[in-house]
Amino acid sequence: MLTENIEIIKTKDGSIGLYDKSLNEIFHSIYGAKTEAFEKFIQPAKIIDNKPLKILDICYGIGYNTKCALENFKNISFIDCVEINKNLVLNSYKFKYRDDIDKIIKSNIEKSDLIHFYIDDIRSVVKKLNKKYDIIFHDGFAPHKQSELWSEELIFNISKLLETDGIYCTYNHSKPVLKALLNAGLFLGKTLKDNKTIATCASFNKENIINPLNSYELGQLNTKSAITYKDTFLNFTHQKIIENREKELNNSNLITLSHYKKIMQNQD
Ligand SMILES: C[S@@+](CC[C@H](N)C(=O)[O-])C[C@H]1O[C@@H](n2cnc3c(N)ncnc32)[C@H](O)[C@@H]1O
């Protein structure tokens, strides 16, 4: 059903997850593909579920975030999905979610009505989209595998697609990604589970952020560890982005994260 390098795995909530052998990277949390979609992408955006929602699902994969949005939001205007792997999109309705939702996905793959699929690199699509979205899901593979999905430039371009009152959601809470979101002018929030950060939400509207980063956490974004990934023309390879970041780290006058933590401890 899928390409050779993609394996099917069962996650702990019983839902199916995928594993990419060539990248040695999982698509979905082993704790539960379905649970992850709800907790990291849907729940934080629930705060604006009071109007017809325009949604952008970046890195659609087999569509858990879109399916979970269809299951949970009251009124969806439309969903635009971006995914580079056509095979995943075409087969996504076969990964059973809920009968009525599987049917919606299948019919929209055949003829776009509520959901539109962009089968391309998000770095090209982002330049062509001239709409604004209430909710943006950003679910790329981790930066150490695909830094091109998390560059400051890409995040800036994505942020331009977000409505002033909109919410951006990602599982990623690494410092370079938080810094890129901050540089794009967004307020940052932590998505918490059992008091631990499991994801990030961001908005241009402060009121939409339930658990904002505190001053200590914001201070960490002024250390070397938060140096962002740079992809000036949105066409660098992962290797080039990582090499350039290494050079920037070596030449940087910023303090290290551990130094910052020591300074802050001594102030207590
Ligand atoms: C972590 S998985 C996303 C899982 C997905 N949200 C789901 O529910 O199945 C990352 C996805 O990003 C896609 N991808 C990788 N590079 C991309 C790119 N440059 N543009 C768009 N999608 C990309 C991969 O094919 C993969 O499906």
C-alpha cells in the first residue's frame, strides 16, 4: 500500500502509526497517533472553535490531524493539506479512523470539496498560498532529520498565512523553533500534559495563549541553543542548513544554555 521504506506500526492507543526506515524516524508518537493529534494539535486550537474554521495542515502524512479536526471542530469552512508524498495522501483514507470521516477523506481525494490537497514541498506551496487560516498545523519530521521544515524563513512565511486571531500548533518545542516563532512576532504557549510541555501553540493574539512561556523560558531563547535554522531562499539541503548553523554557533557571542541556567540559579 505504501512505499518500501515506510513500515506500519501499532501505537499504544491502538491506532496505526508509520515508521520511515530511510530516515529512521517515526511519523507518529508511539504513545498513540490518534491521541497525539488530539492533544498536540486539536486541543490547543479549541479556544477558537466558535466560528467557521479555515485550516492548513502542513505535512498531512496519512491525515491524523485533519481527521481529528473533522471529528472535533464544530464548523469547518475548508482544510488545505500539504504533503510531499502523494502515495500517503492517496492511501490515507485506508487507515481507518471513523467510517464517516474515512468517507469524507476518500471523496475529497477523488474530488476536492471541503479538503484540498497540495502534493508538493511546503517550501514551494507556502510561496503560492495567498489565503489566511484560523488554524495551522505544522507536523514535519524532527529538525535533526529535516531542518528545512523548521527554518526561520519557512516559519516566517507560514506565520504570514495565520489570521491575527488564529492559532498555530506544532508538537515541536525545541528552542530554535520557538525562537523562529518569536521572531515572526507570535506569542508563544506551552501545551502541557501532566505539567510537562508536550507541544507548542502560538498566536498573534495574546488572549489565545493559555500557558504562555515564562520569563525564564523566554530568556533561554537568547542563548546559543536557540540559534535558528536558516534557509535563506527556501531551497537549502538539510546538510547545508545544519552546517551553516554549526558555523553560526561557533562564531556566536551568545551565552550557552548551561551558563544561562547557572546565572539564573545564582540569582535565586
Ligand atoms: C511526522 S510526519 C506527519 C504525520 C502526519 N501529520 C500524519 O498525521 O500522518 C511528516 C510528514 O511530512 C512529509 N514531508 C516531508 N518533507 C516535506 C516537505 N518538504 N513538504 C511537505 N511535506 C513533507 C512526510 O512525507 C511526512 O508525511
